[in-house]
Amino acid sequence: MRRLFGLSVAAGLVGGALVILGGRSPWRPEEVLGVPTAPDAHASVAASLGAVVLLGTLVVAVTRAAGRRLSGAVVALSAAGAVVAVLTADADWVPWRGAALAGAVLGLVAGGLAAWQGHRWASMSSRYDAPGARPPHESDPWKALDRGEDPTV
């Protein structure tokens, strides 16, 4: 299960980065017969959804069961939207457009995997929680000082 978690997070991060890079690069020539062309709106939509895939994958990495499933579903839906944006664009099939499509498919797989199996994966331990979230331990030296005891003895 630990390997599946690592593969899913890596695929989501790489996929999101590919969609962002592919969406920010031109999918059509900048000039046709000396006349500038308008940028493709589908590319900007794909790049924006790639950012959601990238950041959503980071959320998958730090949340626990229910939050991981929810953020995995958001990643999968965003990646599916990026796939649709790339496939419906009225532009040439340049390598950057193909990279954006490959990244969106990677993000779709990663998000789907997190939504499906994420609740079974291990999460960060409670030692990273806020100090007030867990009860103080009996051997806490600061609490001993508050009680008037010398913890060094």
C-alpha cells in the first residue's frame, strides 16, 4: 500500500506539472501569413486545471481518510476536465499539447486511485498536529516546571 501511495502522489505531481507546462506553451503558430493568431482558450483552461491537479495532489499527501478521498475526487475531476479541454481544442497537435494530454491522464489515474484506495493508505503521525490537539505527556519537562518540580534531578 505504501508503494501505491508514493506512485499515486508522484503521478499526480508529474501529471499536474505536465499539464501546466503544456497549457502555457503555444498550441498553434503565433502568426499565420503575418497576421497574429489569438491564443487558444482551451490551453489556458487546461493549464488552470493542471494547477488544481498539482495542488490537489499535495493535499492528498497530507490529509487522512475522508479528506484524502475527497481531494482525490477533486484531482480526478480536474484532470478529466483538462483531458476534455485538450481534446476539444481547435489547434494543431504539437508536442506540448500531447504532453498536456499525457499529464492530464496521469492526473486522472492518480486522483482516481486516491479517491478509491486513499482511505487505506498510511497518514502522517499525530506528532505533526498542533500542540493543543493531543494531551500532554506526563514526562513533559515544561509541565514539571509548572508544578514546581525540577526535571533535571
